[in-house]
Amino acid sequence: MVAMTRWLDDDEQRTWRAYLHASRALAAALDRELQSRSGMPHAYYEILVRLSEVPGRTLRMSELADATDSSRSRLSHAVSRLEEYGWVRREECPTDRRGQLAVLTEPGFAALADAAPGHVDAVRRHLFDQLTPAQIDQLLNISEALVKHLTGNNPPP
């Protein structure tokens, strides 16, 4: 038996397209401003943030890939670039000879600290300042519901 397709009605189609357009436009604006102000793409910023938030500023490469929703090969390429800047270094994992650790260096932490105020300002201007407190609550609830459905997990704090 073939299931019937549940086509989107006009309101759902409009909502879907608005969501896609808004999420892409927001990501592009944040990336563009971060590049302009700090010379780093948002993907590199996210790696530095994730490393800054863990004890020892160190994560296994596989865990960092998962935390940044990146493939292992894409993360490896990004970490190679961050190593060139001196912002991250790789170390061998002491408990697994096949594993590697990514470590945030002091220059990397300084680069993150320099970039963070401008990035937070851009997030505030382009997202939070455009919404009412009630809309912010709705966005949180919607986002958490989607993350839970799509990953089976609650979003990280």
C-alpha cells in the first residue's frame, strides 16, 4: 500500500520558504560580518568556541566533529587551517593511538576573545533585536523541539 503524500498547504509552504530564506540569510550575514571583522569564517569560530568551553580546551577530533555537525574530513581540513594560524594544535590521544586531540592554543583563545564581541553584536542585531520576548520564547521552543526530533537529543546548553 502506497501512502498518500501530505502536500503542504499554502500557509505551510509560505512558512517553510520563509524559514529557509531566513535561516540562510541569517547564516550568510553572520558569516560575512565575522569574516569582515575578524577574518575568520563562522565554521572556524564555532570550532574555537567549542574548544573554549571544555576542560583543558581539548576535545577528541571525533567529538569536535560531532559538536560542530561537521564531517570528520571537513573538520580535519578546518583544523589544519587553524593550525596554520597557530590557533589550534593537534596532539596524540593518550588513551587511543588512532585518536587525535584538538587543543585550543592561547593565540587561538585570544583570536576568539577578539572576535566574540562583534559576533555577539551581530547575533543580537540580526536575530534577537528583531523579535519580541514572546517570539524569542517561541523560537527556543521550536528549535528545541526540532533538535529533539531530528537528533533524539536535547540541544546543548
